[in-house]
Amino acid sequence: MTFKVRLQPLETFGTIISLLLKTKNISILIVDKSLKQLLDLADKFYIVEKGKTVWEGFSQNLTSQIAQKYLGV
């Protein structure tokens, strides 16, 4: 099942996403630039540049150096 949500702030869906992740055995793909908000929601991250995965790992391994290198954060 695929749902497409566009042009809505991540804050709008954060509570719903958290509830779904805690109560259902599902995965959710979120494509967004809001790293700070995503760190609270996601347990695994993929950083993609020009169509190629340049980094993947768990949120606890996403260091500030990695975020600065790839995301400019």
C-alpha cells in the first residue's frame, strides 16, 4: 500500500507516524530535508545524492560530521 503526502510540514504527521510505527509492523519511507525532526521518528537513514546511496545506517550512527558532509547541517 502506498500513500503520497505532499506539501505538508512533517510536524503535521509526526504524531501519526510515531503511532503507526509503534503499533503496526510496517516500514515508512519519508523523503524530507528536516533532519532534526526525522531523528525523532526514524531508526534508519539513507542519504541519497544524484540517485546514489552515499550513506546508510541507524540514527545513532548518523554523526554531526556525516550530516555536515552530506546534508550541510
